[in-house]
Amino acid sequence: ASGFLTETQLLQKSAAPADLKSVFRQLIEQLQSSHPEPAAKLGEVVDEMEAFQLQTLQSDPARPLPLQLMLAFANGPPVQLTIRRDSARRPQEERAWDVDLYTRNDAWGQIWLRTRVLGIDQVGLTMWAEREDIYALAVKRGHLLRDALREAQLTLNDFRVIHGQRPQAVAASPTAGPGRLIDCEA
């Protein structure tokens, strides 16, 4: 199981054996204060492993690139992040990246964002907010997002805020299983 991420295990709440990268990360954490040089070397090894995994995924340009990560925070609820790339068979200007972000928070309720980046400067954003006050706040401040993207030389083509829960098709999408690189569907 070496080299595979444990985010899937965290998402599925399973207690599978630790993979090699997790062991390296634990060693890095323990060594950082007393032995910073070996900890840095182990960090480089983990970086190289992850870079190799991504290069392996990108070796077939006709295949879409789905990544699914669970970002854990010490001071807040986890955030589920999914990144997908359209197939390389499409022309560059028609290819899109979809970035889905989902969290459930006591202060905000359920929030799900889908950002679609088309080409190099076209952006679309759809937000589902479970709570009405968060929905109203997003609608009210949508112009700030458009302005911020314009400053970054990006164009917000589409901005929609929907009061409701995230679509069931996304909520029920299969999660990456064991044996997949970086929680990817290959």
C-alpha cells in the first residue's frame, strides 16, 4: 500500500494500515524539532513520491484527471475538494477544469461550490447554500467576487447562488477506493 494517500480512508472512516507516505509524515513530524535535516530529506522523498504519482496520471493526455482530497483542519470541519479536468481530446480553448468544494459547518450549514475554469481566463461559479441567511449574503456580495476576479484578469461568466442542498448526484458520487493514486479515478 506504499505511496497511496490516506484521505480516502479518512473520508470512509476505515482503519486500514498506514501507507508509506503516512509513515514518512509521522516521522517528519517527530524529527522536525530534534533532527531538522533528516526531516527535510524525508519531506523531499514524500514530495517526489507525490510528483511521480501525478506524472503517472498525466501520462495519458486523453484521460480526464480527477483528484479527490479531504482537507482536515484543527480548528474547523473538514473540506472535501474534487478537481476534474476535461479530456485532452477537446481543443485547449474548450477544455475546462471543475473544482468542487463541500463542507458542513455549524456556523454556515452545508456549502457546496462548483467552480468551472474554461480556457485560461473564463470562470463560472455555482454555489448551493443550505441556510437562507448564507444564501442571501452570497447573493448580496456576488459583485465583490466579480471585481476580485476582474483584478486578477479573469472573467466571471456565470455566477449562480442556489438556496438548497447540494445536488444528490454529487453527494452520492463514488469516492476513490484503495489502490488509486492520490484518491483518483483512473
